[in-house]
Amino acid sequence: MQPASGDAGPGTSAIAAQFLSVAGGAIAVFAFAPFGWYLLALPALAILFNQWLSDTPRQAFRHGALFGIGFFGFGVSWVYVSV
């Protein structure tokens, strides 16, 4: 499947852009407790915002949802710990 025009910027495939969205969400987890590496929140959000610059609204929704899936998927372990 060919990436749509302007999908993830020049030279980036759609699959790589989707992987970056999930990875950005996973990186954002480390900005919160128990890790507390709060400076990682900036590059994690920068990954997402940079992708949104060239996205259509549909692509921006997909990348935002993938960011959220990465954030929730890697950060949900606190639920198990809290119970």
C-alpha cells in the first residue's frame, strides 16, 4: 500500500509514521511515576505534533489514536500494581 501524499512527511512511509506514533506514546510513559523522567514528555509529544503538521484530519486522528494506544498499552501496568 502506497502512503498518501503528505502522510508522514518526505521520506517516511505510512508504516514508519504509525510505528513512531506508538513509540512516542510508549516513551511518554517514562515521564510519569514511578520513572519520573519528566523531560521525556517533550520529545514524545514532539514526535506526535511533528507528524500532525503534514497530516490530513483522518491521518491525524489515526496517529493520535496510535499514540494513545502506545501510551495506554505500555503504561497500564500501574493498574495491576494498584490492585
